[in-house]
Amino acid sequence: MESEDPGHSRSGFFRVTLRVPLKDVDPFQVVWYGNYLAYFDVARTALLRRYGLGPSDMAPLGFYAPVVAAEVQYHAPARYER
């Protein structure tokens, strides 16, 4: 059974649904690989908001979460309007 929270599943994954804008795709309507990191930041912000925190709320609490490294394994392309 899925959690009542649409962004959370029992597997522990957090899901964010977004539409790929035209500016992020190549002529084949596939997302350019570097744009995925921007989508990860959108998801990170959504996860914070799920717990009632915005990015500006973190510093006053003494919490900083800079991204210092990233590794991506691409399983399938994201495409425009899909």
C-alpha cells in the first residue's frame, strides 16, 4: 500500500513530478544531461518543504547542506512534455 503522501513511498524514496520545459531539451526532445542536477535541486527543495522547511529556514537552525559532489547513473532519458 502506498503512503497517503504522494511524494513518499514505503520504499523510502521521495518522488517529485515535474514537466520538462522546452529550454532543457536538445533537438530530439531529450533532456541535456547537465540539467538533471537542476532537477535534483528542485526535488531537494520539495523534500525540505514536505517537512515544513524552506531553504532559507536551514541556516538559522545551524544546518547547511552544500552539494560538494554528485554522481549520476542515467537509466532512461527524460523527454519534453512526458
